[in-house]
Amino acid sequence: MVSCDLELDILVATMAGGDVFIREVVRNVLLTGTCDPGTICYRQDILRDCMNNPDSIQEMYDTASASIEEYLKIVGRYTGQSADAVRINSVKAIELFIEMLATLRGIGKRHGEAFVSEGFRTFFSMLDREFSDEYLLSMREMIEELKLPEGHLIRAVLGKGNQGTGYAIQRSRKPGKQSWISRFISREDPDQYHFTIAERDVAGFRALGELKGESVRDIAALLVRVSDHLVQMCTSLKTELAFYLGCIQLHSHLSHRGTTICFPVPEEPGSRKCSVRGVYDICLALRIDQPIVSNDLFATGKDLTIITGANRGGKTTFLRSIGLAQMMMQAGMFVPAESFHAEVCTGIFTHFRREEDHSMQSGKFDEELRRMSQIVDSLKPDSMVLFNESFAATNEREGSEVSHQIVSALIEKQIRVLFVTHLHEFSRSLYDQSPDNALFLRAERMQDGERTFRIEEGKPLQTSFGPDLYTRIFSETHADTDAG
């Protein structure tokens, strides 16, 4: 519901730029934001580094993506094969990731000084410490040896019934060059024996293959664990970078449009701090190619914000702007505002008016109540719920009564509520109680009926100025008819 009500797809599509993987990562991060201010600030520092070094981020992302893509080709080629095939598969995969680590380390050496965040400092330091040139060289040498270029040297002992057991592969030792007389008079016992299988001895080749498989089984299992660890590390890196690449692409779009962004200041849940200046609906800004109106919200100490006023006055857009900015802050992103200082929420929920669905088995009001019940089941203290013209599917008196009861219960459970409504009885009754923890806003309308899309403090009015729309729409229709 949150994704649909806040039109999140527009934001996600812009951040993804056509990359399916980035789209999935960005959506997940936005919908599972953290409620820890420390984590948000940590991510913000990383994002600042990414915005200052976009080429390095793109290079690291491309490196990780290409490695994973090649790894999947290798795995697909050998899936379900023998232990020796698994060994060959894993050796190729590890060789691939060694080169990836070397490339990442090279990026860190060339550009590491430009990164100042704790996250990137730790990452480049880890690469330098854990994967030094000497270590990578030793890994390359070991991988070359595990390719068994000299063939398999197998050790075994006789077990019960003189059956071979304890098969293990041995490090191959190349014998030094000796003359035939030297070999003849040598007192050292030969420790390697050789035999040859006839060309058409199928059973012999099969038996030899089984011996090879038995001898490399432990090594193959170990190599699989190493390659699995490396691909997980690579996938985690790609996932992290995908989110920040999405942020970079969004920042680029917004910069070209000349819109304002800022890094928000997150506060602990329950602090009820909210000081927002110049916030705007980022999805609307991405959808239309013209300046849009921004608004302020100063709701420190408030649990409840009621927004009323003229039809098509910008109330829903304002509600979306707050919800999207809150969601972006908790993902560790910049937000579409001049300044944004607010508490984090333990969850963000929306209850927006739905268009009539003719396939519904029950009435529209029933459907609204069912959705509300589902939201209540997921709420925790210090969650935020955004209502948009909810419970208006019944008459004014009943809708107001239901809204009043639901909002009162939510406030009692420490839930923060923003409620856009045309239910005058509901909003006026709350206003008359003058609660200290409530803020009343109204969409501005000029004397001539013009909408400014500004949301300002003001008491609820009995009218939503619907006749303005009636007059304008019918005047336009008659004007068209007369012109025709």
C-alpha cells in the first residue's frame, strides 16, 4: 500500500535507470529503512563519498557485476558434475575473484584518498590488509598448483580386504634430471610408481576416474566453500553499490532540474521532533517538467497533524512529500527539502482513499475498515500513519465518529498521525478540544478561488470550496460548446 499510495515506482524507476538489479535493491532498501539514527548518519557519509566519486563507484559496481556474471557461467557449466569437475569449477571461480579483488584494491590505491567516510575507509583498509600483493601472489600460485598441471599424485593405504582407502591427493614433486647411471646407482627408494592403461581399456579408465574423484573430494569441498564465500562477498558489495548508484542517478536527475536537496538530521524515535522547510513531492518533481510548490512542517511535540482545505489545493501532494522524505531519510538518503530535521519512525504506513473497485465483494467503507485493521496489526509505538480522505465512504456523521475513534486510539498508543480530511465534524471537534499535541493545517485558497498549493496553519473550515471546481469545469465546458 505504501508503495502505491506514495507513487514509489516513479522514484525507483528514476534511480534504477533501466538496471533491473538496482531497481530491486533500491525498492527493498526504501521499504525496509532503518530506525537507528546512527546507521542513517553512517549511510549518509558513504553517500556523500559516492556523490563525490561517481566514476569510482561505477567502476567497482561494473567489476563486481562482471565477476558474478562470469561466475554464474562457470557454475552453470559444471553443475551436477564429478568431484574433479567441481574442483576445476571452483579453481576457475577463485581465480576470477582473485582478479576482482586485485582490481578493487587498485581502485582503492588510486582513489582511496578521495573517500573520507568510515564505511569506505574501512573497506579500502580491509582490502589492503587482507588482500596484500604478497597474499594475492600466493593465492595465484596455489590456484596454479590446484589446477594439477602435472597430473594427479594420489596416496592411499590398504584397508579391509586389501581395498584401497584413505585416498588423498599429494603435492606433485618433479624429479630432478638424472642420468641413467645416477638413477641406477641411487640408494633412494623410488616413491613414485607409474603404470599405463591400454587405449581401449574402458573399465580401467573408469576405475582411474573413480580413484581421481575419491582423491580430490576433500579438496573440491574446500574449494567450493572458498568460492562460495568470495561470491557472497562480491554479491554483498554489488548490492551495496547498487543502492548508492541509484542515489547518484537520482541526484543527477534532480540537479538537471535545479531542485533542492539536503541531508536530513535524524532524531531518536519518540522524540517528536519535526522541523521541515521547503519539502516537495519528489515523484511529482520527476514526473512534470515545471517548478513545483514546496511547503514547511513545524510539528515538534505533535502527535497529530490534521490537514484540511480546498479541493485540489495540494493536500495529498503535501502528504506524499512528507511520507517520501521520511522514507528516504530512513534509507540513509538525501531528501527533497531545504532542511529536514525529524524523528525516525518504527514504521511508515498509508491509508489512502481507493477508487471504486467493482470486483470487491463488500462495500467501499468495509474495504477501508479492513485495510485499517491490517495496518493496526503491524503498528508499533512511534510508527507513522498517513491518512488521505479515509472513512469518507459513509456519511459525514459516521465517518467522523469512526475517524475520531481510530485517531484517538492511535495517539494513545504513541502512533504519529497525519490526516488529510474533508470530514468537517471530525476535524472541527478535534480543533475545539485544542489539544497541545495536535497541529491543524489548511490548503491555502485565494479570495478569487486560486489555489496556491501552499499548506499553512489554520482552523478547519466547513467548506472544501467544491463550487470553485464546479464553476471552473462547467465554465470551460460551456465555453467549448459556445466556441463549437
